[in-house]
Amino acid sequence: MKIAIAGASGRMGRMLIETVLAADDAELVGALDREGSPALGIDAGAFLGRDTGVKITADLDAALADAEYLIDFTRPEGTLTHLAAAQKHGVKMIVGTTGFSEEDKARLAKGAEQVAVVFAPNMSVGVNATFKLLEIAAKILNTGYDIEIIEAHHRHKVDAPSGTALRMGEVVAEALGRDLKECAIYGREGVTGERDPSTIGFATVRGGDIVGDHTVLFAGIGERIEITHKSSSRLSYAQGSLRAARFLAQYKTGLFDMQDVLGLR
């Protein structure tokens, strides 16, 4: 698989590069970064002490010229720009970017009519197994339990709640026949009144170098059930991204997520 990486000098970008270079069935052919990045012109493997022959560039056409896949964990505006270039070059995309608006998601879906895309707020196999567990739990614990979602990430994360937390909320709401847009509570302060049992609450923590912790709490009378996933490394996201690329080999167009990749539908 000939793969290009967006955000090549970032924490996730470097993990993706390292994972691609270590894979027997993948080849790094492009490395993208933003205009003005001090990493431009540097070999993509320099941080590993390796000479890959792939220089980090802001030139989309150059980065995608030999690519079959682009893996993108950047920002919504950057990802959508990359999507347009991917359509031009016929490059499939694996998108782990979070913080998209509904309009942005619609643009992504439209782009998938021309090139195959796996879009997921979290590429970790473990997190996606957790989504399935939450669906089952919500159907069983459908009355008498208050639902709260608590997530924690590093100090550099710019969106809240995390895309993974929001997806957890969507999975639970769908299993209960609710619309998350109508039942989500994203903050509490002051005299809030008694808790509405139909709501799903979110709490956000930001600090240090926390990679990603997520807990969904089902709080009943006399008991509580907690389903938790904790990431200690970004490696799981990178490995999941390669699994998504392998899945896309059989498709030319279409919008998929990790539930499709893992056969959990």
C-alpha cells in the first residue's frame, strides 16, 4: 500500500509514519505539513534517525502524486482541503480528524462518492469494540439508569467533547431511540435543578499528556456500571488506520467507518 501522511510533523503524524515504515505491506510515499512548518524539506523519517527519501512538503500534488491512500488526523479545514486533492488524484482517504460540523461531514460524504473514505472519530480497534459493548449495554440498561460520559485528553487537544466521546453518546442514544442533539448536556454550573433522566451528560478533562481516556457511566439505584477505554499510546490509532487502508483496497468509492472495517455492523 502506497501511503501519504498528513500532519507529518505532529505527534500523531510521527506515529503514523513510524507504523507505516514498520509494516511489511505498506510504503511511505508522501508526507504533508502546513505552510510555514519548520519541518518542511526535512526527511519524514529524520525523527527516527532514518533516511526514507520522502521529504515533508506543503505541496499537495507532490505529496499525493504516487499515493494510493492518504491518512489524515489534522484539523477539519485541512482535511477538507486534502479531500479535494485526493479526489483529483484518485487517492483513498482514512480520516481520523475530529471537530467536524454537520456541514463538514456532508462535504466528506459527498467526496466519498468519488473516492473511498474511512471516517471514524477513533481508529482504535479497542475503542470500536467498546462502541459495540455500549450498544449492548444501553439496550439492556434502557430504564432506571442515568448516563454520563467522562473523557480526558492532553492539554493540546482543541475540541471538546472529544469525537470519541460524542460517538459514544451517539451509539448510546441510538440504542435507546433518542437523538443526541436533543438529549445531550455538555456542561453544568450553578443551580441546575434535578437531573432529567432522559439526558446524556458529558464531562471533559484536559491536562498533561493524557492520550485519551473515556468512561460511560450507567448510574442506577444501588449500583453503577462503568465501561471504560484508556489509551496509553497513539500506536493503537495508527495500527487501526492501516487496518482501515487494507479494508479500502476492495472499494473505489463509498463512506465507511471502523465498524465496517471490523465487521461489527
